[in-house]
Amino acid sequence: MEYIDLKAQFRRIEAKIRERMDKVLAHGQFIMGPEVRELEERLAALTGASHCVTCGSGSMALDLIVMAWGLGPGDAVFTTPLTFIATAESIARAGATPIFVDTGPDYNLDASHLERAVRAVRAADPSIYPLPLAARQNRLRPRAIVAVDLFGHPADYDTILELARKEELLVLEDAAQSLGGSYKGRSVGNCGCHATAVSFFPAKPLGCYGDGGAVLTNDAELGALIDSLRYHGRASAKDKNDNVRLGVNGRLDTLQAAVVLAKLEVFADELQARAVVASRYHTLLATVPGLTPAPLPRTGDATPWAQYTVLLPEGTDRARVMDALRSADIPTAINYPKALHTQGAFAYLGYAAGDFPVVQSLTPRVLSLPMHPYLDEATQTVVVSALHDALVERA
Ligand SMILES: *Cc1c(COP(=O)(O)O)cnc(C)c1O
């Protein structure tokens, strides 16, 4: 059994992929070829964002936004500790300080904590909200919020954006897992945030065959700046040897753009299939005692279901459950085994493991099940009955 069945997808779209890639091989413009621009136009149309700049990865998309905003030493950037390392890594690599905020039971940042976290930073007072060492020793300047749409579900943008307006903070939407979703009728990438980062890592809902990513924004100036930064700070597309600022090599390969263009042809259909798979899991899992199915998106919101992550009953030996599933040929994953404030890379921040009680209670219990558009009902039944047996044996 596959955790994410890219082979089934390839069987379906092989002809489209080969045709797109052959075209690139024939024209030979491997860097910034016409497919790159075509993809940017298609993604802008898909999301409603006025500007799209593709780049080398989702991590690079985050880095480029952080770079463009000039976040750095002395700046406080609020984010969730329950995410992939890249979210906070880009903040910290720029010299800014990640300020973690606990999540809710839906795995996303609990926006009702943000106001206290901002107040704690302004006062350098950890009695208001847990703070990293640097924010206890100095009054850092609150600059931005990086919200993550974890597992594909949009974060609570009304609350986040209202606080951001009040506190004059920039908002970055880490949509590495949520492209194709929507918040209150607005597509991810165009939910009102200042900029959105997406990823085409192969396992994401819209993936390429390597690394890839993009920035979406309605801010023309920011779009132009990021377009320059991803290409060594060039002045314009006309003269790559006139470099007006320090940038990076952050471009998306033409071949990868071609792959995403081919996959876009079936993306809407795959999103529908993902929703069917998720709702089948929801029904089937109701029969498993003590297990909490993946949270549903808010009414009116849409998610691409990048992961289907359940909560095991408290006290379950998760490793044993995973072993039992593995011996039945059922792959599972843990997203994420270690919250970021407990990662060695962030030890210097000086957080305590118990600073974020909700995240602390979730991480030992999360388990992600096979999730992709080509998962059929019979296979899902096998997954759920194996999970049922593994949990009931325990009792
Ligand atoms: C995958 C992911 C990233 C990084 O994307 P890459 O394309 O792998 O660099 C960033 N944030 C989140 C939440 C992710 O899931």
C-alpha cells in the first residue's frame, strides 16, 4: 500500500507529463523558459492572487518573503510550533526571533492567544505568555505572523488579520499544504494575507517531480521585489547582469513548471476525490473506540487534505500501533513527532517543553493515515479495520 500514491497519478497523466516535458526538451530553455511564466499565470488565475512568482521550493518561498520584508535581528515573528521545520527556520535564519504560539485541538495556531503573545513581547514579560530567551532579555519589535494551514486546513484568518491590523503586523500564509483550499469563499493564496508561500514538493497536494514552490501576493511591489530576489537581485527580466540588490538563486526549473502544468489539468478532480476519501475515513473511523478522526474544516472552508491525521486514544503505544499497521503493509506517518520548540535547532530559544500544553498533548498522539486521491473504499476499510484491531488488542 502507498502512503501517497504518485504512481497511480502518473499512470493517469503519463501522456500529459511526457508531452509537457518533451516540449521543454525540444525548446531547451531550462531556466526561466515559457512554462515558468505560464504556470505563474495559471496559479494567479486559480487563486485570484494578482501576482505569482515561482521559486525553487516552499522553503525558498518563505525565505524570499522574509528577505523581501527585511525581517532580521530585533524582530519578533509569531508562528506555530506544530509545523514543518522550514516555517520557523526561515524566520530564525534571517536573524529574527520566532515567537511560538500554542495551537488549538484543530492543529492550527490558536489565534485567540496571539494578542497575549504580542503584549508579552512588547513588555518583555513572560508572565503574560511564554517567551524565548531573547524576548525576555530585550524588547523585540513585533513585525509579522506566519500562519500555517496545517494538513491543508486554513488557519483562523479573520482573527489573525484583525489582530495584525491592530498591531501593524505583516501576515505570511504558509500554504505549503493547503493550495487548492479556501477560507470563507476566498482561495488559499488570496485570503487577505500579505503574502502566501506554496510548495510543489512531490508529496504536497500539487507536487512536481523534485523541489518547487511559489509566492502569491496581491502586493505588486512585493511581487516585483521577490521576482528580483529569486534571480540574484537582477534589475529586470531584460538584463540579468544589472544587479541592484543582493538576492539568491531561487528559481523554479522549467521542467518542474512543466510537470505542475500537467498536474493542474487533473487538480480540481483530485481535490474532489480527496474530499471523498476524507469523508469516507470520517465515517469508517467512527467505529474505532477512543479514536478522534481528523478535524473537519470549518463550514464553508475547503481543504485539499494534504494529510489525514487522527488522534490516538491517550496513553496508546503509538510505535506498537504503527508496527502492527506496517506488518499489514499499511504505511503511516507522524506529523510531527517533535514540536519545533523542542527541536535541537531551536534549543537556543530557551523554551520549556511544557510552554505549549495543547501541542504537548497532541504530538504523542497524532498519526497520519494513507491519504491521496486514488485511495479506494476497499483499501480504506483495510486501513481502518487494521487500526481498530491494533487499538482493541491493546485493551
Ligand atoms: C513542505 C512544507 C514546507 C517546505 O516546503 P519545501 O517545498 O519542502 O521546501 C514549509 N512549510 C510547511 C508547512 C510544509 O509542509
